[in-house]
Amino acid sequence: MSTSPELSTRADDRMVTAISRWLARHADDAELRRELRQSSPGELTPGQAAAVAELAAILETDAPHADVEMVARETLEALALGD
């Protein structure tokens, strides 16, 4: 029996994991950008895709980290609710 969690193949689950790791500071901005780029908007609802795109856009700015964290948390909410 494996003790490691199985990796999800659902785009929304992968995004939740990537954003959560970033919020916990287990991943840096570059890792989060890479994960967001790998997401396929076709696998997400329109609201989820828009939230992921907004997060990707703010990561490319010089916004304060707290502002990026707020958008990241809003993105997690959109991904969880499936909006």
C-alpha cells in the first residue's frame, strides 16, 4: 500500500494544489506561473478559467505579495465552487 497521495488529473484539483502550495510558501512564483500555464482552460468552467487567468496576470506585475495572495485565495474559491 502506498503512503503517498495519488495525483489528481483534474485541472481544477491540480490548480488548487499548486495555489495552496504557493500560499503556504512551499512553491515560488515561478513554479506557480508554470503550473498556471500548464492548465487547459477547456478543462475549467468559464469562471474558473477567468480566475486562473486573473491570477496569472497579477503574478506578472509588481503587485505587493498581499495583493497577489488575495487574488490567489479568490481563485481557490472559484475553483472550489466550480463557478
